[in-house]
Amino acid sequence: MGFDELSEVEKSVLEFVMHKRDATITAITKNQYFSKYSLSTIKRAVGVLLSNEIITANQSIFCTNTT
């Protein structure tokens, strides 16, 4: 999946994860930018990024996949 195929919220979550060292779903939802998105929308975006191996999860912390 290419970057151009991601939805706006998926791109926003990816950018957040890239810039925040200890990104979690809770941290994402508490960020003012994401207040317009529901928790389920954010979880779905994280799921898409994880399933396409764009980000990885270490317990509850997300990071970009650098390989």
C-alpha cells in the first residue's frame, strides 16, 4: 500500500507516530488535532497501518517500520 492510498486519518496517525517517540492510541486521542475523530476511527486507522506493516507495535507503543 502506498502513501497515496492512505486515508486522511491514516496519514495523520502515521505522521503523529513518526514525530512522537512513545505514540499510543491514548496519546493520539488526547491530541487536539484528533478530537474530530472517534476512538473507533483512530483504532481502525492504526489497524490499517499495522496490517500493512507501515508501523509496528511494541506492547502499547507504536513506531514506524524502518526496514
